[in-house]
Amino acid sequence: MANRPDIYTRVTAAIIADLEAGTPTWHKPWSTDHLIGRITRPLRYTGVAYRGLNIILLWAASVAHGYTNATWMTYRQALELGAQVRKGATGQMVVYADTFHKTETSDTGQDREVSIPFMKGYTVFNVDQIDGLPETYQVPSKPVLEAPERDNQADAFFTATNADIRHGGNRAFYACDPDYVQMPPFECFDTSEAYYATLGHEICHWTRHSTRMNRSFGRKRWGDAGYAQEELVAELGAAFLAADLGLSPEPRAEHAAYIEHWLKGLKNDKRFIFQAAAHAQRAVDYLHALQPKPEEVAA
């Protein structure tokens, strides 16, 4: 056990392998024909969606093993449902952060409570690996396809942010100082998914403004390490958003330009991807918090 790589090292090594193969882990679910139905965030057995880095880990595992179900659970949870994980099945590690508290005595003899953060991993299994589950855990037998057209739910979501979203030209970008998102017209995109994936990416950049999440990573110029780190946050955030909105994100052509920066960050700092995923999750949480409450919609 003493020589077993820690959680940060194990997760980072897996994502480095994907990037070196030219395939960002968070795009894998949309480049495979193994998954059935609408793409969604991975779900706990209670139906609650996973968050942050666990989304990436479970998406990658689904593609690697051809799982068609979004739901995961522990061995014990399966037993509690009267089901059984198949013999020989290999689970997937997920992680969570917590703190424990202990009392320390200072040099002056005063006791004080100290909070110490830690990261812990545990193993879950996909529903496809489990026999005897209730029918509610089954999935559709055919993919759900939709014609490329405007998505009212997605349009309402982005409108509710009150971001200044302008349309015109042939470039998509976020301008920080004037504080607006520039998008080509909807009709210029090959598919509606491409439009919303691009808008999701730029709206995640929009959250970095000093009046919102004040996220800079020390960036000084286009293309530097801070710029690449912000691009990774926007990439992950757009993928999380697409899953929340029931859309399929599409890889941005320019992501290849940042892979070298991302690999350097991952190899130099085993917590790099954890931090990027946490920033992306906070950006998406911020955007969700801007949505009208159910009672406001009803009124």
C-alpha cells in the first residue's frame, strides 16, 4: 500500500495518457457510438449528478468499457437494492474532498482547533455491471436524435445570465474589458450542438470577469500558461453545461493548440486537473445560480 500512487497521481496519469493520444477525456463521450440515449452527467444511484472531476473520470470509463447507462453505485449500494455486481467486474475510482479536525497545542500552551483538508477515493460500478437491479435503472434501447434546430431550453438558460451576447462576423470570443461575448450567427454553424457548445465555452469565460468570479491565473498575454489554464476551465465548463442542458458538446478546433500547455501543467503539478475541474464546476454553478427560481417562472 505504501508504494501505491496517491489519488492525484493516478488521476493525472490517466488524463495525461488521453491528452498524449490527442483525445481530451472530457470529449470522449461524444466521439463514440457506444453510449445510448442523451448524454448526461454521470449519476449517483439516487439520481443526483456527480460534479467536477468525477464527471470526467466516469465519462472516460463509460467510453473505455462501452457502458450505456449514466448511473453508478458502490458494491454495498447495489446489495441494498437486492442486486449483485458481476463477478470479476472492475470498478471506477471517484474522489471527494473533505476535512478533519484536530486539536493542537500552541507554543504558548493554548489549544486550538485545526482543519486539515484531504482527498479520498472510493470505487463505484456502472449499472451495466450489475445484475438484478429494479427496472427504473434501465436505459432506452435506441438513441434519442433531434433535428438541428434552436433549443428553447438552452436559449432560455443563456438569456437568463443577462450576459451581453452579440452576433455577427465569423469569430467566437469573450472580450473581457468591454465585457461581452461575440458569436457568429446561429445559421453559420453546421449544427445547433456546435453553436451551443461554442456559446457555453465563451459564457464560461464570461464568468471570469472581476465583477463575477475574478479568475485570472496570472495571465499576461495571449497563449501563455495562464491563458491555456483558462481555456481548460472553459473547455471543462462547456462540457459540464452541455450535459446539464442535454446537448452534445463538440471539440473546438483550437484545443489542440493548448494540449502542450495542459500536458506541461499536468506533469508539473499533479493537482492541476483537480483545480481546473473545480474552477469549471464553480463557473457552471454560478451560471445556474443566475437562472430564475421555479416560483418566478410560475409567476
